[in-house]
Amino acid sequence: MEALILTCSTGGGHNAAAYAVAEALTLRGHVAKVLDPYSLVGERLAKTVGGTYVRMVQISPRLFGIVYKIGDTYRRLPVKSPVYAINGRMAKHLARYFRENKTDVVLCSHVFAAEMLTYMRRHNMNIPKTVFIATDYTCVPFTEETNCDYYIVPSQDLNDEYIRRGIPEEKLVISGIPVRKAIRDKMSKDEARAALGFDCHSKYYIISGGSMGAGKLKTAIRVLEPTLEWEDRRLIVLCGNNEGLMETLEGRYGDNPRITLLPSTSDMPTYLHACDIFIGKPGGLSSTECAAARVPTIFISPIPGCETYNSKFFGGRGMALTVKNVGRGLIPAIRKLENESCVEKMRRQQEKYISGLGAEDIADLCERICGES
């Protein structure tokens, strides 16, 4: 089987999901290619589309929230959104790709790619079977404009929302958001710490702003810094691709031996298994990774829009604690997760709702679609 997985770099989660599915298919002996469809026009366009989104979130999360609400408003209108029309222009480029490359099934980890394929289908262009992979715990705007053969929904609890938005129930496939195999592989805390050179006796907290380095990381570090020495805590701060944030934090905390500043890391599974608590914004992928790794989790400063729904989904099911005011609420949340019974209860809820097998489930579906085993 030869699978094409379309993604867009508007946040690292879409790419991470795409590569998790590619990994699962490759381990079964299939061919899986990950592609940003905008790169068929040119790498410059692909970087512009992704970069515009990232800069908006880094500079003004509230502005992104407004844009999200505008997208939500189009759901009430009887016409297609401008986003659909713009993505329709990519149809000829994808059509050329399909003519030149054998493709048995095409998967989309971003709604923009699903809109491109929908435009092609509505204009009678030949396309393979299509699978849309949701990467958030809500039906994001514009999903209802798409017409894929299957929709990967991350929880049974979201079925009604998708059906209400017009997605036929028979197209819904209940699965998890795909994560890499290393996330759910059993690695003890001691093994992970030994691999990273960490002290086995200290408490390690990860503070992350996702691939974009967004959220109230500076505030969180400022709140936690006074407690580090007398409680033997260590902070691992993941700044993502936010070079400005990294530079600012290095100026403030570069000499503090209890604070480690990192850009994006390809070794996130090991860091998750090594840490005591994860603190960060509730991206769809990062939330799923934490739960699949059974890591005690605190969510802060969600980007308005789909991350608000992610936070509600996880917080409402006891898979994470949500802190609305970092200054007043972060330390009490940490104190709560220092209670082992509270941690065990959270892990049981994570195990109940997040299997970590989403990528394997999607690989199963692809094999059924293509008649392979």
C-alpha cells in the first residue's frame, strides 16, 4: 500500500500526527509519504501559510481567537467559506501529483488539505479514498465543508458534535489522535532520567508552549522559580521555534542550574517519561501525548478556539488540571498533584479515555480500505 499524508505547518500538532501515522504504516511494511500540499507550489508558500498562523498565535492569541470565531460564524451561512475557495486553487497541483505518483489512500491531518480534496471530488477529479484525521477534541470550523470518505474522531463523546455539524454518522471512525510509538512504550522514570542525565532524586517539571512557544511561559517560570531550590525542583522549559522567547529566557535564567532551556526536541517521549508533571497549553497532540504517557498534567493559557475545547475535554474528565490564573493557581495545582492518590486517579482517567493506539487504528483502517492485511 502507498499512502499519502497531507499536513500543514500551522502548529506542530498536525505534522506530529501525520508522522505518527506514517510511522505506524511504515512499521507494517507500507509506503507512507508526508507532504505539505502547499509545497507543490513552492516551499515559500508552504512556509508563508504556516508562518502566518504561528506569528499570529505568538504575538496575539486573542486575535487568533477572533479569527476562530469568524470561522465558526461561517457555519451558520448557506455558502462556502473563502477558505474553501482559496484551497480549491490547489486542486490542479494535487491532481498532477496523483497522476505522477501511485497513491492508494490519502489522509489529511489538517482541514485545509481536506478542503482541497473535497474541491477535487466536487469537480469530478480522480482522487484515492480519503481519510480526515481530527487533531483536536472538537469539530473545528470548516470540517463541515469537507467530503471525505472517513473521519477519524478522537472520542465517542464527540460523535454527536460531528453529526450535528453535518458529517454522516457512517463516515465516523472512533479512534485516538495518533501519537508516536515511543510515547506509549513502557519506559520507567529512572530509565528515562538515566537516558537524559537527570538526577533521580529531584522533581522535574516540564513547562511547554508547544512548537510555537506560546502561552504564559514567562509567568509560570516566574511563579515557580522561588520554589526550586528549597524543594529541589528542576524546570525543563521547551520554547519551541520561538527564538525571541528563547533569547529572553536565556538572559533571565541562563545562569540558573535548576532551569534548563530547550528549543523543540525530537526526544519528547523520553522527557515525558522522565518528568513528574507537565505544564503547558492544551494542544490536541500534546494533550494526547501526555495522557498516553500517563503523565500528571496541568493546562495553562489555552489559545482561544480549539484549545479551549481541548482543555474542557481533558479537565472535565479528570485527565488534567486546568489553571485559569497562572499567578494564583499554578502552585496549588502542583501541590494537588504531589498527592499520589490524586495522581493515580488522573492516570486511571487517562487510561480510560486515551489508549495511545490511534496511529495503529488508522493503519488498520487504511489496510481495510486497500484490501490489505
